[in-house]
Amino acid sequence: MTQREVGSDTDSFESGVRAAILQDADAIVVGGLEQPAVIEAAFRAVEAGKLVIGRMVAPDANAAIRHLLQRIECDDQQSARLRVVEALHAVVAQKLIPRQSGGRRVLATQLLYMTPYIREAILDAGSADNLGDALVRGRDQYGTQTFDQSLADLVIAGEVSFDMAVKLAANPLDLELQLRG
């Protein structure tokens, strides 16, 4: 395993990714997919057959994909969408939620895997901003899940209070109906 730290081992994330490609790394972890040049280097690594694990600051998978699409340097937005669909395998978004019993927080996750539903939603510019339905539809078959589904599971397990889950839910009414019904 080789690690490169920006500032001491490499000048930038972009040059670090380029060097990892040249060294024939099997997997590359990029600490920040924020700048267009770094995103382009990560795409080149994926296209060269490398596993790229990247971190992006975003509140959820929808926002992460939206930010990624906005930062891809491409003349045609549909080409950018196709490039994301071909390269992306999964997005894991996470939030730490206060436990019902106090103490350490508990992890709520949103899991997006490149399912046919997700692929269709990303390619369709009109539905790409709302991947929630695709995540809900893919839960049983593919293991995708929304934050609200994760919150519901945490309430059922007794880890998070009902009130806290409803407060943090993207769609509080749906979550309340799901938990009460």
C-alpha cells in the first residue's frame, strides 16, 4: 500500500491520482472530489480499470451526484451523465444521529447502487434531482436505501427516538405514516 499526502508527497490531488495511474495501482482513494481537474483524473483512472473511492462533501447522494455533474468539464451535459452512469458503482452517504439512550451517536446511511432505476434517473435530466423513488424501489432487490428508510430501521431497533427521526427525515409525513402504519 502506498499513500501520497497532498503537500508533502504530491503537489495536488490531481497529480497524486495521475501518479497512482502510472504506478498501476489497483485501487485509488481520493480524499476530495471537489475540483474539476481532480474529478477528471478520477474518471481517467476508472476508465483505465482502477477502482476509485472518492470523498465528496454533500448532504446526500442526490446532492453528491448533482455536484459531480456540475463539476465535470464537458460540452454536453448528457455525455457527462453517461460518463457518471458508466463509472459510478455506489454512493454511500452517512449522518451521525443522536441515540435515544444518549451517549455515542448512531449511523444513518443512504445507500445508492447503480441499479437500472438509478441509471435511468441519472440519465433523465428531469428525474436526476430526485433519486429517492429509485432508492425506495431498489431496496428489496438491490439493497439501496434512503435516509428515511435508515431512520425508520433505527427507530424500530430502538436506537433513535421517533421524534428525532421525524425531525431529521427528508419526508417527515411519509416516515411517520410508515412507522405508525
